[in-house]
Amino acid sequence: MKPNTNTKTEITFEDFKAEVLNDYKTVVTSRECSLLGRREVLTGKAKFGIFGDGKEVPQIAWAKAFQNGDFRSGYYRDQTFMMAIGELTIEQFFAGLYANTNLEDEPMSAGRQMGGHFATHSLDENGEWKNLTEQKNSSADISPTAGQMPRLLGLAQASKIYRNVKGIDTTKFSKEGNEVAWGTIGNASTSEGLFFETINAAGVLQVPMVISIWDDEYGISVHARHQTTKENISEILKGFQRDENGNGYEIFRVNGWNYAELIDTYQRAAQVARKEHVPVMIHVKELTQPQGHSTSGSHERYKDEARLAWEAEYDCNAQMRLWMIENNIATDEALKAIEKDIKKAVRDGKKAAWSAFINPIKAERDEAVSLLDRVANSSANGVFITKLKNDLASIDEPIRKDILSATRKALRYVVSESSSEKTELQNWINSYIETIQPKYSSHLLSHSEKKALNQTEVLPTYDTNAEEVDGRLVLRDNFDAIFGNYPEALIFGEDAGHIGDVNQGLEGLQAKYGELRVADTGIREATILGSGIGMAMRGLRPIAEIQYLDYILYALQLMSDDLATVHYRTKGRQKAPLIVRTRGHRLEGIWHSGSQMGGILNLVRGIHVLVPRNMTKAAGFYNTLLESDEPALVVECLNGYRLKEKMPNNIGKFKTPIGVVETIKEGEDITLVSYGSTLRLVEQAAKELQEVGINAEIIDVQSLLPFDVNHDIVKSVSKTNRLMVIDEDVSGGASAYILDEILNKQNAYKHLDSQPKTLAAKPHRPAYGTDGDYFSKPSVEDIFEAIYNVMHEANPTDFPKLR
């Protein structure tokens, strides 16, 4: 099915015919898969379908220009392209539709994403990089429209880094930066802000990126007149067209049904991007969508008869077929024979995919039925268990939910009985869950030897007369060591370059390491984050700087939907070990208070969330993360850069452990748990509490995701028998998360003599100024009184009511 990508100009007419016929076989195969795929959804064998019909011919042209080492960042209609480059078979197409959990049968995501979401394997079974220059690469798709665009920028930017930065080992990742990053997007999705932000950023950066805009005039049911000014995206973006006076884009326009022009256009686009390292936009117009947007509805509801008639005539496959006949490449009779054979091949492939999916589940079902039969024969409630057994056995096409639901319900009927069959049932259910659950839940984080939790702590060491310096200098010198030790490391963000970031943590490093490794960017948080994802996917070690934690909300959708799920949604076959650096916690006012932790924690599972209390701890986290292969968010204390810290003598080598808490003051009356800037207030309150006879133990969380993997906090609570979590996030945010971890996962409730408490901020954003902070977030007095009140309740004689 893979086309001949030989683009030399002198070939025989017979060779040319063979190549065109091979292309036609691919587009017909793809179309037949779409048509049969829709039927599979409507018959109930698949849950949902969204297909690439109507976009086949331009994707053939694209595939001819796509080379080994190149990367795709596309959307859910690129199935023909994946078939054309040899990375999607008929069986794999249907395995994705059925959500087959076997990675060999369904290599795109092992059933974790719906069909139409494509990926290639960047990693081997051990989580190690494959040689990406020897294969055609597709970064794993996501469904949110335009969400693939920021990552595309980073995939292209990696080529610029590899071409221009010396000292990086490029063996597995690049050949002199000649790789092109190819993006696809539907015309309606170009209305999204992420599209425009990416277009602007790529134009500024001048990276080898080609964006194909598939234009079929609709966004689900909404016509282009409601989507795009002038109903024409390339028309309104023509100001980006490059000229002799400056940088910009090369913009091509081509009809999506014109096979010959499409091939010529994509070859020219590839030449421009690959050789000149400039971005290219291809507006592929006059496309169709023969089955409508998805299996959720019919396009006949919103397209009139004239449009439907035009789509039938200008269907790209039909137009290619007509062109082939007119140019004596094939006869109608020959093409009908080809089409007949392909229909059979697709039906056979569908049957094989269904068998591969359903047969293992049927075997599991049969095992469960046999077990239920034995349990029924030995139970006083056998009649009820027999019904469960018979109902399960009667399901022609069972799913695992049916199996586990029936066996778990059967267990209820024998709960008071004692028999070997009951024990067998219990063991079978436990074993089944243990075996099957990972098919749906594994690889949220790395399974490789480099995973963050495998990194051991290395303490900072100090000379006897170690100088006390501003905390920012510890960070700066540590970043200097990082860039010296890791040629593939780079950092970029607003004000990160020339002035060395707003808090001078990168002071002087751009002059030393160059503008590509320590780079200023525009005010564009989403594409800063996206650049990091794409570059990390290509073997670089980017640190994406978001100036303030408050501004991370611009990038949170990408962190949640893309970065946090990369490893999971490819079942461990892609990774993006991006470090996101930001600063937050208490400062001034609504927009610089940086305490949106509850929302972040709930949205970025799959990313480590680290909250160091000072710059030495932060530097240690960066050192740890660069030894690991997982993404992380590091939140530095915004009000800590000018506070004094001792300068370690092992800069660049000490490592802060991830998932490990630290006891920074021992005590026996109550355990206080906090993190970040609030810890300094907790420490001050603890000193004042000591004066009234209360000796508190203080624990620094350090790492919110993962949280206290050694369960050290429960050990403290078992000693003090009291617990308070102090947090500057709103009530129900991070404090509730921490309390849940301690009480429900560490079972600390067993040791409590008093009600566990949380002390959090007011439900509103902090008002501006020092008084705004005092009356909005926990103060030293708030902390003192909250702890005192716990002790008053426990011992009112020694601690009479305060107020």
C-alpha cells in the first residue's frame, strides 16, 4: 500500500502509471475503511467513528513529500496519510475502531484513544529512544481542535536547534536539522486561538513547518461564513506571505481534488521548508466530507441538494478516477476490478481485526462461565448465580465489563458461605482485575529505569565558610551548570533571555550560551508550552518558562490534554520530558498571587507538580528532572529570590528527591503540613506557639504530584495525634487534596485524637497590597490561632479560649 516516493523527473510512463495506480489503491482502501467503519459503529461493534473520507488524495500527495525523520502533528482525519507512509494497515484501522487493548494489534494507542488518532513509536519496549531519523514519525494526536498546533511548532523548532546548536548528540534525532514538521487542521478549527498563536510564533521563529488546512467549508454543521472572515483562511492570512523585505510564510493554494497539482504543490512546499527553514501554509480547498462530521449524525441535515450534488461530482477520489481514465492510465473496467478487490480486502481485514479483538474476550468469558457454573452448583443461592451465568453465556459479543460485572455480582450471593468454589471465585476476580486493569490504566508515568522516583537524593554540601547569597544566585549558577553539562538543554520564555528572567535567575546566561539556548519569546504562553512539548518529543531537554503561575492558565489546556497524557495515550511509546518552570505563591493582588493549585492538581495527572520552598530545593529539582524522563511543573517561590541562602559547593550535582517530604521542625503536639512560601509563615507561627507551650512538628510537602511516596506524614501523625494542613490555595483546593492523601491513602485517621483541620485562603482572589494579602490568605496570626484552637479543644485547662 505504501507509495513509491521516488520523485526523480525522468521515469517511464509505465513506472508513472504503476505509481498512480498504487496511489489510487491507497485512496480507495482508505475510503472503503471509512464506509465500513461507519457501518461498524451503527451496528454497535464500535462506539464512535470519525473518518478521513474526502481528504484522501491530498494526503497521498503529502505522503510523497514526507521523509524519514519528519514528524506529523495532525488531527483525526489523516488516516490516508498514515496508510500511505506504511504506518496503518486495514486491520490496525479497525483495531482502533474496536479499541483493541493489544499494542501489537492497535499500535496507535492500544485502544486508549478513539479511532482516527494516530501515533508512531518513538520508544522501544524499555522506554528508550528509537532512531527517529530512520522512520517516519507521527506525534500522538489529541481530539481538542487546534490543540495539535503548539506542539507542531516545537517539532519544527527542534530542527532549528539541531541545525544551529553545536555539541548535541543528534544520532537518533536529526540529520543536520533537515526534518520538516507537518501539521494538519480543518478549516473551521483555524478559528481557534491556538492556531493563530502558532501561526504567528512560527513566522517569528522561521522554522521548517508545513501546515495543511483541509477546507471542506464546514465545521460540523456550521458553514465557513460563520467561521472565517471572508470565508477564506489563506486570504485573511496573506499578510504572512514572505517577500524580499522580511520573514514570513510561503503560502500555497490548491484544490483538493486535483491529483497532479497536489503532488506538485507538496513537493514545492517540502523543498522550501526543508532547504530554507521557513514555515509553509498549504490551503487545500474544495474538499468534501462524504459521510459528514462523524457517526453522531448525517450531513444531509445541513447541506442542501446543490452542495450534495457538487460534493458527489468533486469528491477527490472520483476526480482522481476520472483523471486517470482521461489520461489513459487505467480503464474504467480495470479500475472497477481494483475497487472490487479492495472492497474484499477491507472486509477481510475488518473480520480479522474483529476476531483478534473479540476472541480473547470470549475466552475470558468462557472461563468465567465455567467458574460461575461450579460456584452455582456448590451454593445455596445457585439459582441466582445460574441466571448470571446464563445471561453472560448468552452474550454473543461480550466485553470485559460484562464478565467482571457478572462475577462480582455472583460473589455477593456466596458472601456468607464457605467453600473452595467461593475462594476460587474471589481469587479469579482479584487476578482478573490485576491482569486487565493495566490495559486501561498503565503508563501514566514512565516505566523506564530513568523514571523520576528512581532518582536518589544528593544533598547540597557547603564549605565551612559558605557565603550567604540571594537565592536567585543559587538558581543562576545551577542553570549555568545545567547548560554546561547538557548540550541538549535549553530554556525559553518571556524575558528569559536578554535580561536573564524577571528575577535574574538566568542572569548572563544568554550571552554565554547563545540566543537559541537561552531565548526570549513573545507573550504567548500556549505556544511556549507547546514548543516545549514538541522539542521534548524529539530528544531535546527543554525548560519552558511561564513567567507567573497565574499565566499558566493560558497553557493549562495543553498541559492537561497533551503533555500529561502523552505517555499514557501511547501506552509508553512516546514521551515528552518537558520541564515547565514558573513562579508563584504570595505576592500582590488578583493576578500575581499564584495559588491555583487545586485546579492544576486535578488537571495534570501525568505531570509531576513540585513546590520547593527555596531556590536550593528548586535547583535540586531541576537536576533530578534532567536525569529522569518525565514531565514536571516546578513552582518557584516568587518572594524568595532575594532571601539569603548558603551557596552549595556541589552546584549542578545535588538532587532534591521527588515525592519525598521533609520534616523541617520536630515536635510532639501537632503535625503541620504545608509547602512553598506559606512555610515561612508556619515556621514563624510555630516559634510563637512554642512560647505558649505548643510544640508543633512542621513538614514541607515539597512534591504535590507525587505525594509523600514513603508515607512519612502518617508517621508524624502517629506521634502527635493531631493534624493541620495550611495552604494559600482556596478551601477545597490543594489542602483538600493533601488531607485526602494523608487520611485516606495513609490511613492517618487511626492515630487522630482531634479533628483534622485545614486552613486555607478566602474563596476570592487576594486583594491588592500587603493588607490584601493579610486579609485574603492565611497570616501568622491565623495559623497561630487555628492551631491554638485545636489544642484548646483538646485541653481547655492549659489552653483557655483565646477569643
